[in-house]
Amino acid sequence: MADLAVAGESPAAEGLGSAPRRSRRPIAALAAALAAEGDRRILWFPVFFGTGIALYFTLTIEPPLWLGIALVSTAAAVALGLRRWPVLCTGAGMVAVVAAGFAVMQASRLERGTAMLERRIGSVALTGRVIDIDQLASGWRVVIAPDPLPGIATDAQPKKLRIRIPATSDALRPGDRISMRARLYPPPAQIVPGGWDLQRALYFLEIGGVGYSFDPARRIAATGALAEHHDGGWREWLLRLRNDMTNRISAALPGSTGGIAAALITGKRRMIAEAVNQAFRDSGLAHLLAISGMHLALVGGLVFVAVRGGLALIPWVALRYPIKKIAAVFAIIVMFFYLMISGASIPTERSFIMNGIVFAAVLIDRLRLSMRLCALAALVLLALEPESLVGVSFQMSFGAVIALVAAYEKWGAQFGKLFHSGSLPRQALGYGGAVLVTTLIATAGTDPFAIYHFHRIVLYSPLANIIAVPLSGIWIMPWGLVACLLMPFGLEHLGLTPMGWGIDATIWVAQWVAAMPGNVWSTPRLPLWGMVMIVLGGCWLCLWQRRWRLWGTLGIAAGLATMLFTRPPDLILGDFGRLLAARAPDGNYFVADTGEKLSRSFLARETGATLLPWPAAGGAAIAGQGILDCSAAGRCIYSVHGKRVALVTGEAGLPVVCSTVDAIVAQLPAGYQCRSQIPVVDRIDSWRQGAIALWLDEGGIAIETANGSRGDRPWVPHPVSARERAKAAAKP
């Protein structure tokens, strides 16, 4: 009877038999548990919305535009028809929310997408309008809206190009028209199947090609219709402001110190030396280089405290006006300007929404920080920029903040008593303890994403953060705010100089911690389905409040366990065949590379391995126990797991006797002679199919291609040979 009462059934239902009644017990228990969570159920709204977005990216074909709208309409109609059955109605409503996320993602793709270059374009006269510009260690990198490119159809013209130009180019600003002679490429492809997809990321930034200029870029005058109709509006003005502020910061603080100052104020990070960047990554302080929620919260808090404290010193104002609400208004205004000047990254937008709501709550005397703010911020960001869901910034930002809010919802009172009570020395010590606990919680929330994207974890990051975070909050950011306030008067150096002292100290901390032995641990690759299990388990653990939330730990543990079932590829052929990598017994990779340095950096990022030089020609039994024998000219024999693979690096290595090896991997066209007998992968295959990975086992050879796993999507180039282009052009 108790079970029936929970299920909302009458005693007469007993006559239906025991089997149906037992079948209803799990549903009744689930309904009761959901009802007990009360308003927490609404927190799952952005989770289901994001699920629809994620489903879009899992497809290997581009769905028709009508599909999302049809799914939303159908699910909403079903939910409306089932309104008399709450459980079924709720299920249909969740499907409708998932479909809505799918539809919004389709709309965003239609709005933000661009045509992608399908092939390399040699020396071409390039003109266009500068959209944005970043200073590099040597030269500049500009994003331009190009004029029509010769030899490319109108519907295949990219909206934007990202070009590297030399330091001898004219001093440029957003909105300038420029001219140069450049070489253009399709955006860099995946270097490992299933790895970071830069092509997809640039596609949603409307960047359809990259390249470099042969000579300095020169500013040219706009003529004709271009001069009459060009109006960059407030966005171009804002980009110019960011560019000018960055130049003034780098003039006052040269080198990586100024680069970090610019990163914290304007979001421009390209002036930081790679060695310093690596030290920040290896010490767990990389979050300090990207304007995140912490920085925006610090700025808002500083303004709030300064304005309120300043007004409190004026009795006539303090006694007549609500100075707390006035301070909240100033904080919102300053945070908005900081959001715009910093480039409005995903973590900054998330923090602005959450902190803005908090300060808005001050205006109506209803201050409360809760998980609802996280849910609202996530929903707004996913509605405005749904493609951000698959980006590391969105994932790590929300992973950290959800873990923190959940922990402080559960143990906030205990933390307050432990860290913020007692004498002044105890409170000072408690501040360090609070930073340590906050770092550990945030690390727990972000480490799964770090493992998935970067395949490594940093062990001593709490030590680095307990020193650097207070330094940033107490010294660096306040002086950065002072520098911005003084900049209109040309006195920014008065704030930037002491800010630089704090930055130099932070660099020292990063380098010290990064140099500690055993600090960085490489991890096995976390598969996508394992990451999904961790995310769902983490949401279950953090969003619910009753004891059943602990079931989420099972999902997290199961997701992490999936790393035990993955193995890095033994051989990788990428970058149109120019990069060939063979896995050594210690997990590192020997690399034969004749292409771009960027490909090597991508490989190191995706594998977490050290890249070793390819054995010299004529070397025998290299890499221990004869795993890589390069005694033959232009060819090496790679032996592992009972398989022998011919790795052809030059013309002298061809032809290969098919019966002597189990597979052939070649950096040049290998012909068709052996393809009917053994697996053959060559430069032509890499050109058409993207990066190719091979796993060797005694039972066989598994092959996976980047384009095969991504499918036929708009951001995946479909290269066409010169012969095929000529044939297509000859058709009437």
C-alpha cells in the first residue's frame, strides 16, 4: 500500500496483479526521488540543451536544416498530449529540450560557418580589410576579410583568412586595408584521428584559410564602393581600442612581462615567450594567463569595495543614499567594460553573467550565490554560442565553477568557520587554506577535461596556486585596474610598473614549480565515451542534493577506467604525408618531419610524448631491440607486436617486396602493387583522408583516418586533384 501511495495509485490497482505492480515500483521510486529534489530539477535544463548540441557534433553527415525544427515541434506536441501523465510528459519535454539544442546548433552553423580552402594556393596577390591583429614574438598575425581570391568559385570564397606577416610590415590597426603577396593553406587538420580539431574551431570563427606573406604587408587606401560603404561600427572601434591598449602595455613592459600584463587586461597573449607559456602550463598556472572568471570577479569586487568604502567616508552621502547599491552599479559597469576590452572569452562571459546577477541581486536586496546562477549562465552561453560546448574553455570553466559551488553548498558553513574566524593571524593563515581547498576542488573539476584534451595532469599545481593566486588578487589585478584608469591620461606606467613586479614574481613561481621532478604526469588517452560518462556522473553528483547523488561517483570512476582500454597509435602519418611518427618502447615517438613545426607541436600535445629525432640513414637496430631498423636507404623497418612495417621516407626506399612486410607506410606515393595483399598507406591517402593512425597487434593491423572519423562535415576539406579540377572545368 505504501508503494501504491507513493505512485499515486488506488488500492483497487492490486487487482491488476503483482507483476505489473512490481514493474511500477522503479518508476514510482524514481518519481518520488525526483519530487524530493524540488527545484533542483530545473538545473538539468542546460544539461539536456547541451546534449542536443553534442549530438550534432557526433554525426558524420551534415543533417538537413529542417530536422531540428521538426524534432522540436514533434517532441513539444507529444509533451502537450501527455500532460495528464506527468512522468511521460516530463520525458517528452526533456526530448524537446534536447531537440532545441540540436536546432540552435544548426542555426549557429548556418550563421557562423564559412567556406574552407580545399587546397594550397601558391604566391597570390592578396588584399583585404584587417579584422584583428596580434603581435607575435617575431612579426604579426592578422585576421583579414579578403577580397575575392583568384581561381576560386564565389561560393567557395572564405569569409576570413589568418595570415602571418613580418615585423617590417606597416603599423596596422583593425579596419585598415592592406596588400601583400601570400601563400595560403587550408586550416591545419587533425594530426591524430580523434584529436583536437582546429579546422572545426576556425570554421566557427569564420576563418577558412591560413598562410603567411612573402613580403611586408602594406596599408592601402580604400577606393570606390569600399571607401563609401565601409563602416566597422562599434566592434571595429573596440578592436582598435584593444590593439592600442596592448601596444601601450608592451611599450611600458617589454617581453613576457608585458605579454602577461596584456593577456590580463586585453586578452592578447601572443607576446608571451613559449618557454614562459610552457612553465605556466607545467605548473598549473595557465588559468592565470587567460582572463577567466577569477579575474572578472576580482575586478568587480575591487570596484565594489573601493566605491562603497570611498562613499562611506563621506557622511553626507553615506547617510542619504544607498551606497551599497551604488557600488553594485559601478561594479556591473566596470565588469562590462572589462568584458568588452578583454575579448569576451567564454570563461569571462560566464563570470560576467554570474557576477552580474549577484550584483543585480544586491540592487533588490536578494543576495544568494547558488547553482541556479551556473545553470543560467550555461544556458545563456549555449544559446548564444552553442559551438562553445565542445571547446576546452567552456568545459574547464564550468567544470571548475560547478565543482566549487557544489562543494560550498555542502560544506560552506564549515569552511567559513575553519578559514574565516579567530584572530587576525589565524584568518591570514585561513586565507591560504581557503585558496588551497579552492584549488583542490577546482582541480578535481577540471582534471578530467585536462586529461581528455591535453593527456596530462600537473601534480604540484596546488603549491603554485597557493602562492600565485593571492599574489594575483592582492597585487597584480589591483595595479592592472589602476593602470587602466590612468591610461586615458598617459600615466599607465605608474600602475604597470608595480604590476610588472608581481608578474615577474609569478613567472618565477611558475618556473620553480614546473622544474620540480615528477610534476607533470602523462596520462593515457581518455576516449570520448569515457569523457561523457565522467561529465554525466559529475552533473549527477553536483546538481542533486539528496543521497542518491553519490551514484554519480560510479559514473566518474567508470569514465576514468576507460583509459585502461586505450592505447596510443603505433604509427601516424599526417600533414599530407610530411609527418611520420613511430612509437618507441618508452611511449615517445620518433618523428620524420619535412613539414611545418605546427604539426610537431600538435603531435606532442595529442600524445603527451617527447618527440625524438628520426634515426640517421644507414643506422641499424635503432631504438633498442631492433624496433626501428633504418639500414636500407630511404626505408626503415618497424617491428612491434609481431608485425613488420616498411616505413618509406625517400624514393630510394621503393619498391618494397610485398611478401617481406605486413604493411607499408610511405611519405610519398607508394603505388598500387601491394595494396591487394597488405595494408598500404601513403602520401596520397593522407592528402585525401587526413591523418592516418595504425595500431599493430599479433591479430592484425587496425587503421583509422581523421576524415573517416569526422565524416562529411562542412569544416572537413575535400581535396580535389588538378586533373579532377580540370575535368570539372571542362564540363559544359
